[in-house]
Amino acid sequence: MQTQWDSVYAARTERITSSAIRELLKVTEQPEFISFAGGLPAPEVFPVAEVGEAINRILEERGQQALQYGATEGYLPLREWVARYMSGQGVPTSVENVLITTGSQQAIDLLGKVLLNEGDPVVVESPTYLAALQAWNIYGARYLPVPTDEWGMRTGGLQQLLAKRPKLLYCLPNFQNPTGATLSLSRRRRLIEQAADQGLPILEDDPYRELRFLGKQLPRLISLESARLEQHTAPYQGNVIYASTFSKVLAPGLRVGSIVAAPSLINRLVQAKQSSDLHTPTLNQMLVYELARDGFLERHTRLIIDVYRKRRDSMLTALAEHFPAETRWTEPEGGMFVWVTLPAPFEAARLLATAIEEKVAFVPGAPFHPGGGGDNTLRLNFSNATAEAIYEGIARLGAAAHRLMDTAVTA
Amino acid sequence: MQTQWDSVYAARTERITSSAIRELLKVTEQPEFISFAGGLPAPEVFPVAEVGEAINRILEERGQQALQYGATEGYLPLREWVARYMSGQGVPTSVENVLITTGSQQAIDLLGKVLLNEGDPVVVESPTYLAALQAWNIYGARYLPVPTDEWGMRTGGLQQLLAKRPKLLYCLPNFQNPTGATLSLSRRRRLIEQAADQGLPILEDDPYRELRFLGKQLPRLISLESARLEQHTAPYQGNVIYASTFSKVLAPGLRVGSIVAAPSLINRLVQAKQSSDLHTPTLNQMLVYELARDGFLERHTRLIIDVYRKRRDSMLTALAEHFPAETRWTEPEGGMFVWVTLPAPFEAARLLATAIEEKVAFVPGAPFHPGGGGDNTLRLNFSNATAEAIYEGIARLGAAAHRLMDTAVTA
């Protein structure tokens, strides 16, 4: 008898459905396509030469260590670097606050493993990062969606949701995926006050923070929380769990991220990580440390910002020139995404069908909404094509939008 | 209010207890210690120069790809290599049978995520690999332990356990961790026949296979299953899930392993992996492929075997010369571990206390037994010290054992 695989899957994984985005990306890999669908950083700005030099240095000086098993917590000098960096940002952090993760997707997964039981409510922005929902679905999360606008999560109705005793609040405060919106300072303060009032853990997922083109950096939620607690010495003991990554400022293919959180939570996350993948690859961690410690990453980030700002500007210009007047979109101050809202009855899924004929692709916004809705929204990525290709692609997409809306009018 | 972390952890992670082994390893990191406690490969034989050359080649030729996000399934040429390799080993395998994992620990975790619900029974060898139990505890597994001897899992009572409708059977057929035992051919056949009879998924965890010093390779469970199904063309569609790793023949710090299984199961595992860490680091996969494709790994494995065999021989010689006559131990034909059984009332935990005074360390065997027992057993690793240090360490440990047993007699 052969295994009847369908009958043996865990109930929890019945909830894993094939991601529409993954399937879509496969179609649009053809070279003539201009794709706004993915979330890929620009490979042209990967510091390939510096990576090669750093690896050669590491292998020469500590080659055996770089290839050997390492501690689950992460490579100590990198953890120390993260602790120093965060301390410099106003969050007294010690090494026991820091866990190195295999990308920040793993931070999301480990949080689910450690905090979420079947049926546990999680407060999320709507729309929010799709792969977080997919990760937590496996652990049986229920979602309490909070509406968002151009200043991020609308904190007005939060108190009511908090009464439902959520186990976790999830927030992407800067240049959110998918909307590109940044949480305003007053909302940050309100969020911390209200959540803090009941000791609710907050996952502050902040992959795009360093990619700010315009405006001033706002304080992190973890900094506001740290100030509220008036703890002036490490280790940090607050409710906010800060997830960051080197994917956007260095290279996503290395899969190195970090979590900063209270030591007792870090201990649990370490145990969960140990049984997930033992540790994040040693060489990759040493490489990130080598490029972070002498300030190279900081200089390199300015180069990335220059490139991305031009691409964003090209996208916003093209949207204004080629999209139907009734369309709205965000004007992100950083990150990698613009969020478009079509006038009410028009569906992004139908636009996508037309767009694919024009050899241009994007991701419809509906799947990012845990509570449903958003049928008239779409996400556009601007980091992974030249400014010229972006202009051309948005012109094509605008033509497709005009076509869709004109057909509806004449029909 | 600060988060009361103890009150918010998921019920499932209450089961993650601090591993005695991890804590122990911290104590024994002092340089004067001779430690048989870990499971680290010999760093002296890591091919540091070849790794450096291969990385330079990859970065020069395909640097942007090496640093970019990749497919969750894994780097296609590496998946193809695994498929070709397994096909050459008598298992018709296509690329849709192959998932690249972040070390084979991730294979174990993903299997738990996809197959195990709260309370599901899993058949395991007793003793077995500790970190598999830790990974599956999180998903609520119950264990049905099968006793083992020097020829591996004793299949005599298996039929009775299978009547309890387990969801998975877990087996390390070659040079098992912790015992070093190899499953005999007749037991391999019986296992496949009996488990196959009810379509039970079998996880064949085979990290040490290539490290055989003596004797003949035995067919993999997946090969026997493939022959039983009489499927002569790929894709493989059987019940056995084959997990392998490049940790032992190349370098564990790279965290690259693979799963070969039926395509419908691979699809589920891909979805689970996507929400766990998106994909295994691209550069690491390209590096492994670069070193595997031209036969370097095969040549390199012979060097590792030469080194490990000497170390094993040194350990067995020292055990015979220095250990009390009533002690028994395995004589593994490969791998990294020897398993010692003290005469009945003597406890390995008490021996460890004495051993640490002698600056020598090992891991007590009890935690490897999911059903309890094994208090008089211990695991000795022989891959991570020179033959000389091993001889010296076993002499010290033998003295400690004599001391423990003499004290008991005079007490």
C-alpha cells in the first residue's frame, strides 16, 4: 500500500494554501515581462566585490570556524554588534537580548511557534504582510484586523480589540509591505500606551527602515517602549519584539536577520530555533558582521537609497501621467512598494488579466487582507526594475486600467 | 504593565525544555577539557581552500544571483544533482522529488509541521536522535519507542506498534546517533514490508551514510521501497522520506541538506518551508553544487573517512585497555559515535560528575530514550579530537569509571 498523503497531513497544514503570489511569479519570469509583482531588492546594487573580499578574509583568518556548527543564539560578535547598534538607537540592549535568525521570515515563524496556540487572536494591520499570515495560520492564529490608511494602523478602534485579549500585535511601522505607509508618531505613541497597558507583546517588523528616501526617521516602537519603562541599562525588558534583517541593506540570499526582545523570550525563541535549523549558517553571519562592523553597510545603504528613490519617482510620475484620474496611490517615503486603489467596483484581479496581455504584472491586494476586502487594491514593487522600465511598465498598466474601466462604462 | 512572558507562551512550547546537552557543552568549552560530548565534525578536514575558490568562481560568474532571493524548493542545479545522484543509487528520482533544506534538522522540523497533530503517535528507535524528539514535541507528538541493539531497531515487536496507527516512523539506519549501530539488511527488509503494508510514512534520516570505514554499504530504505513498488521511472512515489545533508561530508556551518520524497509531500513541505525561512541561503546552495558536481565531495569524503577511522580505532583501543571489564560498547562501522553501557546499577550521570573533575566530558544516554531508561548508557563522539587526545581522554574516563565502581563496592 502506498501512503495516502492527503489523509496524513496535519490538520494545521490544511491551512497552508498555495500562495497566489508564488504561482503568479512563475508566469512573469519570462524576460519580456515588466514585473511589479515580486519584492526583490535590486541585484545591481549587491556589493558582490566586497562580499568576495570579506569571505576571503574570513576563510583565511577563521576558515574552520566559518564552516563549523555554531551556537543557536548566533555568532557572538554579530550579536554584540546588534546590541551596540540598538543601544546607540536609544534601546539599552545587551547580547542576551539578541537572537540571529535565518532571515526575518524565521523571526515571524519562531514567534508563532513560541506564542501562538490554536485559536489565539493576533492583532494585525489590514492589509498586512502575507507570509506572516501564512506562517501563523499553521499555528492556528485567528486575526483581529485593524484598518490602515496613509499613516499606517488606525489606532482609534484598538482599545476595543485589545479587550479580546490578543496574544500578539503585529505591526510594520515603516514603508509597510504591502502599502508603503509609515505609522505616524502620534499613532506610535498611542499604540505603545494602549498595548503596554495590558502587557501585550508587539512584533515590530522593520525590514525597510534604513531605506528612507524622504523625511525624518521616526522612533521605533521598541525605543518608545524602552523610554516608557525608564530602564536606562541593558538588558531590555519590554513588550516589544524588534525584528530586523540584512536582506534589504546587504543581500536577501544570505538569509540573516535578528530579533531583539526580553531575555526570557529570547531563551524560548532559542529553544524553538534549535529544533528548527540548529543555527543560522556560520559563514553568512561572519560575513554580515565583517561588512557591518567597519561601517560599510551604512555607506552602502546610501547608494541603495539613491537608486530606489529614482525608481520610486519614476513610478509616481508614470502613475500620475498614465493612470485614470479616479485612481489613488500611496507616496511612500521609503521602502519598495506603492499601493494603488482603483475606483470602487473595479477589481485588481480583473486588471491583472488585462495586464498580463500587456506583459506587465503586479500582485492583487485582496490576499493581504486577513478579514477580506481590498478587491480594488494592488501592490506595485519598484525596487527590481530600472527607472525606464518602470515608466514603461506603468504606462502599459495605465493603458490596461483605462481599457478595463472604459469597457465597464460601455458595457 | 510589562508582559508576563511566562503566561503567554504557547502550550506547545511548554514542552521545550532546556537541553542538558547544550548546557553541558558550555561547561566543557574550556581548552583543557577533552570532550566527547558534542557531535562536531573535525574542522581540520574542512576544505577551506576549495570553498574559497568555489565562492570566488560563483561570485565572479553569478554574483547577483548568489546574493538574491531564490526559489523555496532550492537552487535548481543542486536539486537536479540530488535527483541524478539518487537515480544512480537505484531510486528513480526527478527534480520534483527534491527539496533543499537548511540543514537536515529543518527536514525533521518540516516533517513535524506537515504530518503531526497533537497526540499523534510516532514510532522511534530507543535511543534516538534527541533533537528530533525536541522538534516533534513542539507539534504534540507521542512516541512509540522500539528497542534497539547492535543491528539497529528490533523489528520483532513492530507489528504490534503499527496497530496503533502511527503517523510516522523515524529511523537512522546507518551509524545511528547516538548508538553508532547500523540497521541490518534483514531488518531493513522487514521494516519496509511491514510499514509498507499500511502505507506508513518512514523518515529515513541518513546524515552519516558516506562516512563508512568498514564493511559494505547496505541499501537505503528508500531503495528497498522503490524496488518493492517496481516503479522504474521517476518521479519516486513511495512512502519513504529520505533526508540527507552536506554537513558531514562538506561542512555543517553551511546548513544545507535535502529531502527526497513523493511529489505531493514535497509540495506540502515547500509550503511549510516558505513560511519558515523562505529558502535556504542561495550562495550556500550554489557552493555545495559547485563542490558536488565535479566529484570533489566524493574524493574529499575518502580523506574524512581516513581521519575518522583512526580516531575510532584509538577510542576502541583505549576503551579495551582502560575501561572496567564489565563495560560494553558498540564498534561502529562508520559515523561519529560509540555507545557505552555501564554495568547495571552504575549511572552515567554520576560518572559524568567524576569525569568533569578529570577534565573529560561526554553525554549521558538517558535523554535519548523517549520512553525512559538508559541511565547506565553514554554517548562518546570520536570525530572532534585527535587520536592521541582521544586515547588520553578515554584513559581518564576509564579511571573515573573504575573510581565510581570501586567506590560503590567499598561503600
